[in-house]
Amino acid sequence: MARGGYLFLLVTIGLLGSYVVDGLGVNWGQISTHVLPPKVVVQMLKDNNISKVKLFEINDATMQGLAGSDIEVMVAIPNYLLNSMTNAKTAKDWVEKNVTKYLTQKPAVNIKYVAVGNEPFLTSYNGSYLNSTYPALKNVQTAINDAGHGDKVKATVPLNADIYMSPSNHYVPSAGYFRPDISTQMSDIAKFLDKNKAPFTINIYPYINLYQNPGFPFDYAFFDGMKFPLMDEKIAYDNSFDAAYDTLVVALEKVGVKNIPIYIGEVGWPTDGDKHANVQLAEKFYRGLLKKLGNNEGTPLRPKQYIEVYLFGLLDEDAKSVDPGNFERHWGLFTQDGQPKFPIDLTGKGRNITLVGAKDVKMLPKKWCVMRSDAKNATLIEETIKYACNYGDCTPIGMGCSCGNLDAAGNASYAYNIYYQTMGQKAGSCGFSGLAEETTKNPSSGNCTFPIRVAPPPTPSPPPASAPGSGTPADEKTQSSQKSSAYYYGPSLLLLLGLEVVASFFF
């Protein structure tokens, strides 16, 4: 064989062997003003050998994009439906429309789990789902079983790590227990999941610990070891992931559930919006996590075990609430338009390689909106920046963030541009009372990117006009479905209509 052919064979074998860590999945959220077409996202998942995905909602476009891909899917029932799922008939109808439908169609969707709610026992919910989550879980699993899918599909409840704790004077995993206000519910849920051979799903966020607690040891959020680990009798905990996981193990054992599989529903590191949210630290976190997972290290209380993990998240989401923090829109391994942010080796081998980005993405034209050089009205500039940032994502211009070093003119330009892009570069959206202008010169510099958004899908041709009085409830249902399509342009239809009115006076 010629030397060139031999080299090609070696490279090919290496590429074919580049699979991800066993059990590794991703969370695919879609709270964005401009979303990628599902087929593009599914191809990106396949290109990176990611074979498991966790959703937060069900829409037909996403499900059809996953159909025939063989990607394992965790579908979700949002929290606002939990109360209704306490009715067995409602749960049965939901399973029929959202599980059976996609399992039996040709090609089928490989649904493996149903997430019943998402972190329903967060303390910030003030007990809103305290009495509905467990009954909903039972009804959904019963409906799955009755539909004949029980051997393949399991219901679970993704929970936040605030469901358990340790005493403040003995803050170690071996002292862990479920929060007193939910201890009965957690015991019931854990035993039910165990009985039905379903996983216990927990979300663990070392970054949040670091963000919320000024005294939290920086190194404890990562996997590189620390000089003074947390000692729990003879066990040394040198990272918060292991400590959080094992605290749950102990809490479960205290309610009589000892060997249930524990899945990590969410874990990740954001890349913008805070001084500790950047690509360098995200790369550091994922490198340590994936090495740990790839080596099947397990944790001190469950050593040498593989842990099923869903990374959070797949893509940035620019329309998410920033109530938890400005980092909330920047959890993606990929930018909103599907481009990788930093080197990451999903095999856990630590190689300096980059993920495969989204292909054939249709972007808006290469145009930006910036502040005019002759703009001088400081009061009006401040007002227009606030206005623009109310509708566009200005979190990158915060202190310590990727665009935090811009001057006043740069901040204004960033705000004007993000509004312009969010509005789809619509005529009149780069006016700002004469303070802004369009340009074809990219104003990005260094680590600060002035983004261009994904182009919206083509507007479908209107259907033929119906004869007067011919409308039916079925027609209304179709129209409603179109309004809630996965492809939406701007924060919402009503918001855009409101902006149309405001713009006519403002610009």
C-alpha cells in the first residue's frame, strides 16, 4: 500500500473510533428568537456521534426531525401540565398523543424516557407542584404501561440538587437527607421509580455553587484536585460533583432505595454573562468531567461505575429569562446558529479537537446596525440602549463578559445591532431616532462578536380562501398549531405586533 493510502486509512480508522462517552446525551432547548431547523440540529447531533437527547417540550417539527434518526429521546411534560396529569384520563390522552403517536409512526422516534416536570420542587416555586408531581408520575407511567410501552419507556422526574441537604454543622455527603418539606414526596417518588426500574434524575451545577456562594472554593467546581479536599471520615472529596452525587446516594439510602440508577439530567458550564462564565473555564470543566466519565470512575460511594449524563446544553438560547443570572442564555456547547465555541473531546480522551458545527444554516445578510459617529444626544442614546436591550440579548456587554470592554459607543452599537438582528434586520429596525445606521463592515473585535441571527424559514403560501361560514373547529386547531410552530420569529407573535406599534412612534 502506498504511504499516502496507509495514512488515509489510519486517519479514517481514527475518525470512526471517535465516539462519545457511553451514556452521554445533551439537553436541546429552544427558547430562542431564531431557532435552527430541527433537521439541521439532528444532523449536527449525528455528525458528533451524540445519540441521546433530552427535550423540554414537544413540538411536531422537532419530533419529525428526530424520526428515523435512532437518537434516544427523553420527551417532557412541562410543569404547567403537572396538575392536569393528576387526572388519569388526561395522562392517558397525553401519552397517546405524545408517546404512542411517535413510537408507532413510520419512521418512528426512539422515545426512551418521559420527564414528568422539570425541577418541580425548586424552593422558588413555593410548593406549587408539591402535591401534583408524584400523582402525575404515577399516572403517566401507568398510561405508558397500559399503552404497551412500559418495557421500553420509563417516566422520571428531573430534580434540582436543592431537594437534599446536609446539616450546616456537618456539611458532608454521609449526613445527607431529603429536604424536610418534601421528604414524604421524595420517598414516594424514589420508591416508585425503583419499583418501575426507572432512573432517578438529578441536575448538578458546580457553576451555580460558585456563582451563588462567594466563599465557595474555586477549584472545588472542577476536577483537577485541590490542596484541602472535603473530608468525610476517611473519604476525601476534591470536587463538588462527587460530593453532590454522593449526598443524593445517602439521602436515597435513608428512604430505603439503595441501588437505583442515578442519571444526571443537566450538568454544564456557561460561556458568557458572568466573570466565571467564559469559554476557557467551560473547556476546563468539560475536560475534567468527560475524562471522569470516560474512565468510568464513578464516585466514592459508587466507584467504577458509568454515569449516564445529559450535558446542558446543546445551543445558546437568547430568549431565556435572566432571573437566575445573565449567564442563563449562554449554556450551549454551540452558539445559537450551531457553531462550536471551544475545543471539546466528547470521548473523554482529552484531545484538542473541535465539534462539528451545523451545516447549511441560512443566515440573515451580512449587515449590522451601529451607532452613527455623529450621534451626540447622551440622554436619547441611553434611552435607546435600554429599549434595544429590553428586546435583544445584551448580556455579553456586562462587566467581565465577552464584550465588557467596549466603550460607550461600542455598547450602543452592540445594543442597536442585537435588536436589529432579533427583529430579523427588518426595515426600520436600525433607526433609533436617527442615532444608528446599517453597515456591511463587521464591528466585531477580539472576543466580542456582533452576531447575525439565523434567517427565518420561508413564509408558507396562504391556503385558498374558504367560503363564508365554512370554518370548523378543525380549522381553528390547525391555525393554533401554526401559531405555536417551533420556528418563531422574535420573542412572540404578540410581542412583535407590539413592537410594530412602538416602532411607528419611536423611529
